Amino acid sequence: MSKGTAIGVETLHMTKRFGDFTALDDVSIKITPGSFHALLGENGAGKSTLVKCMMGFYQPTSGQMLINDREAEIRNPRDAHASGLGMVYQHFTLVPSLTAAENLVIARENAPAVIDWRKEREGLQAFLKTMPFSVALDQPVNRLAAGEKQKLELLKQLYLGRHFLILDEPTSVLTPSEADELLGMVRDLTQAGALTCLMITHKFREVTAFADVVSVLRRGAHVGGGKVSELSHDDMAAMMIGDKTLTRSADRSGEKGEAVLTLDGISASDRSGLKTIEVESLRVSAGEVVGIAGVSGNGQMELMEVLTGQRPVSRGRVNVKSEAFHGTRRQARDLKVRFLPEEPLQNASAGRMSVAENLAFRTFDLKKNGGLNGKSTRTWLDRAGMSRLAVELVDAFKVKTASIESPIASLSGGNVQRAVLARELSDEVDLLIIANPCFGLDFSAVAEIRARIMAARNAGAAVLLISEDLDEILELSDRVLVMSEGRIAYETPIATLDVGELGRHMAGHA
Amino acid sequence: MGEGDLGLWAVLVAMIGGAIRVSTPFIFVSLGECLTERSGRINLGLEGTLVFGAMSGYAVAYETNSAWIGVLAAALAGTVFGLFHGWVCKLPRVNDIAIGIALMLLGMGLAFFFGKPYIQPVAPDLPAIPLGFWSSSPQVEAALRVNVLFVVGIALAFLIAWLFRSTRIGLVIRVVGDSSDAARAMGISVDRVRLLATAAGGALAGIGGAYLSLYYPGSWNEGISSGQGLMAVALVIFARWNPVNCIWAALLFGAAGALGPALQSIGISKGYYLSYAAPYVLTLILLIATSSTTRAVRGAPGELSITK
Ligand SMILES: Nc1ncnc2c1ncn2[C@@H]1O[C@H](COP(=O)(O)OP(=O)(O)OP(=O)(O)O)[C@@H](O)[C@H]1O
Ligand SMILES: [Mg+2]
């Protein structure tokens, strides 16, 4: 990696409008060379929009940018790269079918016309030796787990020798120790004067532990900031949310009821078709939250697909209230089963359809007086009714969107999550199956969504929570299971849980 | 050796020879389609390009009295079709599949219109290499007369495979085909790469067409193509978007296509015409057999509109 001098970047009165919606409102932020600058803000505050303007992905409606105190015109990402700016995006930008090595080499501006793989591989190996972690070079990226991909994204930027690095929620897919390692490395580079880093994050812990300076956005406007050492978590939180109050999780209440979800001797093949997922027995009862912890890529996604009926099982049964469950729409409706898969933009919504249409997926074909459980379906859509429902849900779940007619893909990551949750939690629920519900959400949204999950549990729903966030599992679960290598490796009630023991099972050596 | 054995042997030899002859246009069209699809676009217009290539190749070969200039002309015509497809697809809200179908009809229509005066005249043939010189059997000799374009096609498949693996251009095409977001993040002009890939694919399809009219069957008429351009789409899926696999797939389709003539050549006259359906039946069987409801199609470019 080429050593060089860190770059300073400053935005002046930057404004970005999408139609008549103002996503960025006169933002001026100065990021000094060699600093580790954190950017905080609620979901939809405009953080990603700001950095995309800096990177030339969007053209700001007005305002300018200075690079090393000189005015710079960034018309496209290539211009940004040429100026030494690089970014790790919230969504992965690696090419899925290319191997890690291919991804690294082709990303280079001066990639040779004919690639001598022997030489390149040696160069890559030498580069990886200087890094605190490495990745398998010859695996296609689509076989890597989310955490691995994020490491590779980061390695790529460092490999390209960028001197101003924008990280958009870089650690949301990493385990805490991986995150510390990664950010520690970035901080060492900034302190050595080789790199300037602007990091978007929702985690205050990371801000205090690694960043020097913080800026806060609220509804597109720059509302404050300062030296991290002079600010407490409460100060930052107050700047982020203004004068709102936080939702507090309700206490546990209610009795554990009968088993709602039972899995017996399930066996299914995983995505690669090479390994199998085997769950001997899993029970979730009414009024309890069962948490499944585990490092990503250990079969959680496949288990979720088995439960939603998307993945056929070669053996075993999934029962809901002692009825064999196949995940059909009718069955899900009759048995009041609701799902929130991870990455809801891909897995639980139709990106180009509007927010209103996406919110109506559960109900658009039902007659009104038939209710959600009525058997009567309609032929003609009730557009007005769909809009009314959308307005109601957008309001109740505080989904930030330009309008209910915007395509759901234009919402910020956190708001897609809220919209899908709004749809899934809007009615009576007996069984709720959730995967990583708070991925990428800001702290007030996290508190709110966890409170809603707890409320569903207290109202007597059986909840299966699959999450990579151990804190989330510990906060919500009544019983914790660990999934490792496609199997349930460990089970314990929350009362007698030992975190060390749990960690060992998650790491696969217990 | 009994009568039956001789018959079987003859069918086999005829089929190998036939496979080589029939597969050549498949190799070119499928390599063209493979190149285009790896860039994330599908060109269903290759059937039209093929037919137009057959016509223009034949016409130019007749006028200049050189088969090779004819092949060049066909490649050029194919490039123009490819450029047109690529250019139209660049416009907003345009669907590559619909444009492909329109281009297919346009290509065939133009070919029939301009090709009318060339149905009668005889153009020079492309040269063949007599690989069967060692044999005394005229059947074997005939079967192993291999056209130069067959050899070129095979070399081309390996060349394209190498291109995808070890050159910047190849990797850029794969990046564009798999994730246009990633490509844009790298500053690659997605539309330009697709335009060029489609143009190159068109050129190859044009050459495939020239082979039809200049070697086998070796004359220009309106029924010259039996859907090679369309079957190439299935063939590329079966080959899992791998250019070298395209050779095997093309040979298989070629063999299936040669079944009918081979049966006819040993005097089976009843029902043999059913075997003319063999390539189409094979297409269906292969696509069904290699499909899966649980796994994504392996090797499919992520940006392809049919697999997305
Ligand atoms: N291309 C677009 N078209 C219309 N509206 C957009 C577009 N991109 C973003 N927005 C809107 O701008 C606002 C800010 O979005 P942005 O992605 O910057 O939020 P964010 O601060 O990054 O949030 P998160 O923490 O959820 O990622 C959101 O309300 C979003 O709906
Ligand atoms: Mg964002």
C-alpha cells in the first residue's frame, strides 16, 4: 500500500433535493486531514446522501466542495477516486461472481490489459501480510459471509491507496471484536497521517472509542458536533433526535403458553447445495422469545427460508399450532404467522413498487369487512384504501419517505426496515419470525422496534428471533440457542446464560 | 459384419461429420450470445443477425468472387445490428428482450428483401480441410472434411475464455454483467461496455450466418436458418455462460441436428423427419433437466434480465 499524506475535505452550503424533498439542507462540514471524523444522524437524516454527493454519485443541487482547501468539481465517482477519495458503501459494491483477487485487481485504476495472475497473486499476498486480517483470495465473493465481504471492501480501499476514506456503517455486519480490530487499524492509519476517515455509524461506542471529531445531521441539516472528548453519549443523542423522547422497552409480562412453532428432524441443503442444515428439534411457545445467536453464514438464512417455505426440506416437518406449515399466503394469514427476513429490500419488498403498494402486500386482495382473516378476496384493487392504510402505517412507524408513492427502494436503509416491520406487525400476530430486525437502524429506532417486539411477545405471540447482534438476543430473548455449522449447537434459558460459554459455542469450538 | 452393424457405423460416422458441420454456426452464434450476455444484456435478435449475415455474406461473396470477403461483410453487417441493439437499449425504459425480438424480425425481413436476386446465382464456397485423407472410405472422408471456420470457432472459444479470465477487458465485461452498481462505483461506463459487447456478439452471429450460406448447406434461401440464433440462447444457458462449454453444447446440438440427415442417408425413409425435431426436443430436455427450484442458476450474470 502506498504511503501518502491524508487529504482534507470540506463541504460548503451543500444542498440536495429529490423533487421537492430536501434531503440535504445547506450542510457545511470540515474534515481536517488525518482526522477520524464520525457522522451521526437518525435514519433518513441524509448521511448517505451527503457522502454520495462528496463521491460524485449525486450532484448537489447547490453548494461546493473543497479538497485540501482547493475548490474541486466532482462530477462522477471516477473524479472522486482520482482525487484520492474512496468509499465503502452501506450496500456491498463487490462483484458477486468475481473472486476476491479479481475484485481487487480490477478495481485498480491501472489494472493491466493482460493480467499476469502469478505476479498479481504474489503482490496481493504481500499486501495482505501487512494487513491485520485477510480473506480467501480465490473464493467468489458470493460465497463469502457478510462479515468477510465487508473486510474485503475495506481491504480494497486500502489496496487502492485511498487517502480519504468514507465508511458508511462499516461495522454493522461485523462482530464487536472484528469491528474493533478494523477501526483500530483505520485509526492507526489516521494517526500516522496517511488517511483521513469519515465514518457514518449508529454506534456511540465506536464514536467514543475511535473518532476524534463528530458531526450530527438531523433532517438534512447540520445541527451540531465537536470534539468527541468533550461530548457525552447523551449530548450526541440529544443532537440527533432533538426534543423527541425515547421509547422504552416494556417489561416482560404474561405467561408462557402452548408451543406454536415446532420443528422436528428438519434437514435441508444449504445455498451452495454442498452442506446440509439439520435441526433436530425446535419449539417456540406463545409468549416467549427464542433467540438464535450465531456468526452469519452458519445456516441461519437457510433456516429462515425453510420456515418461510422457500426452501424444500428433504426430511422432517414444520408445524404451526400442530398444522403442517408450508408458508403459503393463505396459511400464513389463517395461522397469523408474520415474517421479517433480513435485508428486507431484497427479501420482503418489491423495490420499484411504491411504499403504499409494498405496505399493502398482506391485505391488497382482501375485502375490507372480511378482515385479514376473512376468506373473501377482491378482484379490483381499492387504491384509496391502500393509500389510507399506507398513510396510517407510515405515520405510526415513523417511516421517512418523500411520499407514499415513491418507490420503496429510494428509502434509506433504516426506513425500508421500518416500512416492512409496519406491514408485518400491523395486525394480530401469533407467530413472529424475525431476522436481524435492527440491522442498520439508529438507536431510537432500535429502541422502538425492540419495544414493539417485546409488546408482541407480551400480547402472547411466539417470537423466533434470529440475530447476529448478541446484545439484541440478550435483551429480548427468554431462551437462547446457538446455531453453528447448520446445527443447533447450544441451548440455555436466559436466566442461567453465561456469555463466555455462549461465545465459545458461536465460534464453533466448545 | 452384418448389415445392421454397417448401418449403425454409417450413422455414427455421418453423425460425427454432421455434428461438426452443423455445430459450426452454433459455436459462433452461442459465443456471440455468451459475450453479450456476460455483459448483462440478452440479444434475441441474433437470429435476424444470422439470417442477414447469411444473405450479405453470400451476396458479397458472389459479387467479389471471394468467400472470405463475404465472411467479412457478414461480420460487418452483424456488427451494425449489434451496435443498433446496444444503442437502442441505452435509451431509458427500453427492454432488451423486446428490442431483440423486433431486431430479429427486422433482420430476417431485410435479408429476404435484399436477398431475392441471390437465390439463383452460385457463390464461391469456403475452403475445407480434408482431415479424413487417411481413410479409403468415402463416407469417412466426407465426414471429416472440416471447414476452416470450425477450427477458428474453437480457437475463438478458448480465446474468449482467456479474455474473461486474464484480461482487463474480460474482467470489465464480467463486472458490468454481474453488478452494474459495482461497475458504476468503479467508474466504468456500463452502457458503452454493453454496446461493444453486443456489437462483437453481432459480428460473431453474422459469421455464423455466412457459414450457413457459404459452406453448409452452402446456398442462400429464405429457409436457411432453422432457428440457430434462438437456440443459441438456450445453448448458452446450458453451457453456463462458459465459452469453452459452448463448444461441447454446440457439438451436442450439432449431433442432434445431424440425426435426421444421417438416418436418411442410410435409407430410413419412414418417420425420419421426426428426428429433425431432435435439436428442439434436446433444448427442452436440457433446460428442464438442468433447472432447479432451490438453487440459482450457477454462473448466470447477475444483471441478466431473464435471471434477475
Ligand atoms: N434517490 C432518491 N430519491 C428520492 N429520495 C431519496 C433518494 N435517496 C435518498 N432519498 C431520501 O433522502 C432521505 C435521506 O436518505 P439517506 O439515505 O441519506 O439517509 P441516511 O441518513 O443515510 O439514513 P440511514 O441511517 O437509514 O442509512 C431519505 O428520506 C430518503 O428517502
Ligand atoms: Mg444511509
